[in-house]
Amino acid sequence: MASEAPTPGLSVSKRFNLPDSDLTIQSSDNVLFKVHRINLEMHSQVFADAGGSTVGTAKDEIVSLSETSQVLELMLQYVYLQPQPDLRAVEWDVVKELAEAVEKYEIYAARGVCSHRMRECIMNHSIDVLLYSVRHKYTEIIDESAEATLDIPPYTMLSCVPPNVFAAWV
């Protein structure tokens, strides 16, 4: 599989191009990740729950995910035995998307790291962190990020957060 040429318009991840892979994931920006189904099932509740739903399908089947290749590259590092990425070196927008992806796919090994990194970013991204913490019910982070938004004018907050969050914020 690793020596197969990708379809025109697609490229293959250098890190996740495993010759004995049994699952290919495609990112939203057309990068292929050739990975092991068992790793995903062992580290993700969502993939475990879906386990076997693609077993027995065509060998060249590609599972498309909505995340970018940057996000999948980071997320997949948490399902393999290897050093984990230093999220302090990753740009904010990618960290924010990664935090949402690990919640979506329930990658437990990455959830704590991502929520910790989100918490570290409260001072510079208080509204984004507030919305993330509300969505995923991280109560301590909700309190800290809400406090960090107190200097933001109410009209700005009203335009940035859902009405229920705004009502609680007021």
C-alpha cells in the first residue's frame, strides 16, 4: 500500500504512510493517512464504537474526515506509541481545531493535553476558550475564561457568543 501512487489531487502523509496499514483516512485538504484500525479503536471511543463497520470493505476504501491534514497529523500522534507533539509550538487556530477534534473523536489521551493548552491561552483567546469550555463542559475553564472576558464590551460579547452564554456572562 505504501508504494501505491495517490489519486491526482491527493498526497500521502509522510509520517502516517504505514506499509502494513489497514485503513486510509483522507483529510479535508486531500491528504491521505495510512494507519492501523486497531490503534484508532484502542485510543478513540468513536472509532471503537464504529469498530468493524469498515471491516471487509474494499482494500482501497478511503474514509473522509472533516479535519485538515495539520489537525489529523497532530491527532494521530496520540494514537501511536511515540513522543507527543508540543502544542506550545503549534499556531492557535490549529490548536483550537485539534482540541475540537479530540473531543469529537473522544481521543482520551489528547483531551487533557488540549484542554490544558486551551487554558494556557485564555489571556490571548478568552472568547474562543470560553466557547470551547462551555461546549465541552470544562467548568473550571469556563470560570477562568469568563473572568478574562470581563473587560470586553457587552455588545462585542453579544456578537461573539450564543444567547445562553451571553445571559450567563451578564
